[in-house]
Amino acid sequence: MMEGQINGHDYDVIVVGSGAGGAMAAYTLTKSGRKVLMLEAGRDYDPKTETPMFKSNFDAPLLGAGNPDKDFGFYDATVDGGWEVPGEPYTKGEGSEFLWWRARMLGGRTNHWGRYSLRFSEHDFKGFSRDGLGADWPFEYWDLAPWYDETEALVGICGTNTGLDDMPDSPEGVLQPPPKPRVPELLVSAAAKKLGIPTAPMHRAVLTRPKDDRQACFYATPCGRGCSIGAAFQTTTSLIPMAQATGLLTVITDAMVKEVNVDEKGEVNALTYIDKKTKQAHRLDAKVIILAASACESARILLNSKSESHPNGLANSSGHVGRNIMDSTGVSYGAHIPALEGRPKYNEDGHTANHLFIPWWGHKMQEKKAMAFPRGYHFEIGSGFRAPSSWVSGDLDGYGKPLKEIAKQAYGSYVGLALRGEMLPNDDCYMEIDEDVKDQWGIPVVKFHWKWSQHELKQVEHGLKTARQILETMGAKFDEPLPKAEDAILKGGQIIHEVGSTRMGDSPTESVTNQWGQTWDCSNLFVMDAGVFASNPHKNCTLTIMTLAMRNSTWLARQLDKGEL
């Protein structure tokens, strides 16, 4: 876009980021009649023409396996981003291991996310009230429930009401029908039931029925590649074009926001971004700014926005910007299941991910202090017939036809259980600005500090034991002892669920924003990504990011209507 074409004062709100929070904010505001300018640090992306949905693994190097340039496989929808982005480093404190995923594309992480869409429950919003750890959210589940209803209906979530205390029900007619469980998942379910552990259909942002101009999934291509027909939810095929259809949304890509600017009174009045194509800096006047660049990127912008009025970074009078970072715990454990050998081959693609999963079943035990850790986890099931890749199950030995027969017999017989659990905030997990290192755009980078606490390690230890029990009940045999939790747990950031860096709360001294995502220090500056999360339940965060963004943008629109901003 040419210099001089954009005047920030022509827009009611500037939104930084085009992923779950930014796109939902833009959609909600434009639907309310507000003009929105969206800045995206990554390049433009059109999933209808760029998605390699029907490419075979055989067409790709290493049969499509992941590599340093494409962590989740050759065809992964994140085109230019990842845990390492050329020219955009980050540093780590001594003894810390942390991986920071940046999508750097229109639509952000929604192009490649797992699309698991579980509501947080009443347990999840008031953890501190129950066990004295972490922080409560500044509202109850029932305050957010109507907004979950609206978001699920708009996005299109498949699943069923279960009545389980970890899975709040949706109103009748909101959820689309889930796909049928696969054979290995039914076997997992039967084994778990013997151990008193429930299973349930996973709720997922994949259409099983057509919706608006998006088509239903036809169960044939991996969702992680992106979805040109709009069945697998991403903002590039839904919220962004819906907002653009109002005529009230303008999008600038390749716009790396450097800082938010303030006037002589310390009040927000503009932002500065770098045009990545020309490397020129541009200042945009702004009436209202929403940061939705991802939890750590939004915190980075605030920390880099220092001024005489805000010497510790913008909106940081509490000192909590960059603190309280949490990711989901992660560990995988699986085995070869003899009962699944040699099954008749048929299509088990489904909507790519697990049709059944194991939700957290231990709330009552934790209330009685009967567990050695305070917060829960769930298991995602990996199994079934998949397009052959560079790895197969079974003990392969020999050559020629006998080797092929072993591979065919073992095909589809491996079952993996992936634990995803809640992490509590701790003083060892935070981010700060590394003033000695700058990215290629001249912006100081982030330094991460990270350490898992005993809460997470005890949780993973329990999960490993439970996973082995389930697999043994299915007929698996193990010769090796269980790995130690500290060796098995994945690195911070590796699950890509980092939250909490600008958390919301009731107190300006203990939080960065109020319940509406409005920063305590700057009334016209909002945060609408996962940075505002007060806790990080074991469930994937994207549904709640979108739900909060819809709710909080609706409140913002009303404030604008009343002339209070």
C-alpha cells in the first residue's frame, strides 16, 4: 500500500493481528458499523489457491515429514513461520528452554491449528478459589456461556453434549454432528471404561454440515495443510472475508508493529509499524488500538513501548506485562496393539484428528486432595490408517516381500496418547526485552525464562502411568520402565498454547487489563489474544480467545456508541 493512502484517524479501531482474536474483533466491530484497520506482520495468504490439500506425501521430500524449515511437515499451512523465523530471533535465559511459534501470515495460527474447541468449565475460571494457586478470572463461567454459544454457532463446531463436568453443554442445535469413532478409538474407549475413565467425542472446529459459503468436510485431506473449502475453520476463509464484505475493514499485511505511541500526557494516540517490504517505518494515528498479535508478541510490543510516562513499558504499571506465562504441558506415550494388526484396510481419515478423546475425570478427587497435583489434563488419541509416511509401526526386519508383509500387518496398529495438561504460573516463567539483540527490522527481541514446577511434573508422572494402564488394558506389552517426567515433558512453548503475559483481573496492581481486555493504564488500548488469560486450562485456547474477543469487542462497540472512548 502506497505511503499516504492510510490515515489512522479514518478508522474507529486499529487491530494488530489477524488470527483468532484479531479477526474476531474485526468481524464483531465491522458488524456493529465500525471502521477497522487491521495490521498483520506476516504476508498475505489465500487458502483457496495456496492450500496443497490433495498433494500426496509421495510428492514431497522425505515423504512429507517435518524438517527444520517445516516443523509440522512439508505441507503444513504455516508458510513462512515456525519456532524459528529468519531474521527474527529470540533469546533464552541461562538454563531455560523455550520455543516461540510465530505464524507470520494472514490468519495467523488459525491456518494450521489443531481446531480442538473445548469450552473452559466453571472449574477452569475459579481455580484460585478452589486450591489457592494461580489467579481467578474476573468473571464466572456463566458470564461467558452465552458468548460461547454465539461463537460456536458462528464458527461451526462439531461434537455432542456429554453431561461431563469437564465439558459444559451447548444449547440444542448449536453443535454440528461429530464423525463416528474409528475402530482404534473404540478400543481405547473400552479399555478406559474398564479403568473408570470416560471418553467423549472431541469438539472440533470442522464443519460436518455446510454453513454459509463454507462446505462440509469430506474426510480426505489433513486439516493442518489448511482448508480451501472452509470446512476446517481458519479466519482466512471466514471472519476476515466476512468482515471485508461489510466494506468497513482494511487489511495491511507485512506490517510489523514496533511500538504503541503516546502523547505528552502519556495517553495512547498512535502506533509505529515497519513495512517489511520497504523496511520503512510508518506512524499511524489511532483512536483505539487492539493488540491481538499473540500473547508474547503483544507483550513484546508493550514492553518495547517505553516513554517518559511509561518507563517500564506501556500498560505495565503493575509490572505484570510479560509475567505469568503458561503453556500446556505435553507428553506422548504409545504402543503397538496386537489386536489391531492385520485389519481390513479402509478409509480412517475422518476429520484428521481424533474423533474420541479422554477428558479430565479427576475434579472430585482433586477437591478431596486425593491427587499429588492440582490441575487436570486430557488425552488426545492418535491412531488408525493414515497416508503412509516415512515412519511405520512394528518391528521391521528383513528384505523384499517378507518386509512388506510385516509392514502391512503392522499398519494402523499403533496407538498414541498425547497428554495436554494445565500449567500454573510461576515466578521462573516470564519474558523480558533483550536490549542487546534486535531483529532485522531493528526491534529489540524477547528473552524467555522458563522452568516447569513440581505441579506439572507430578501431573505428567500421573499421566504416563495412566497412559500405560490404558495401553496395557488394550493388550500392549512394555519391556522398559516409564520415562521420568522431567525427561518426557515437552519444552515450554512446544504445544504452542502460551498465554497469560498480559492477564486480566479485578485489580490494577495484579493484572494488566480488566475483564473487557481494556488495559488499566490506557483506556483506549485493549488486548484481545491469549495474553489476557488468567489461567491456562488443559483445553486448547483458540475457542476461548475468539469468545472473549467477540464479547469484549461488543462491549467496546457499545462504549464507542456512547462516546465513552
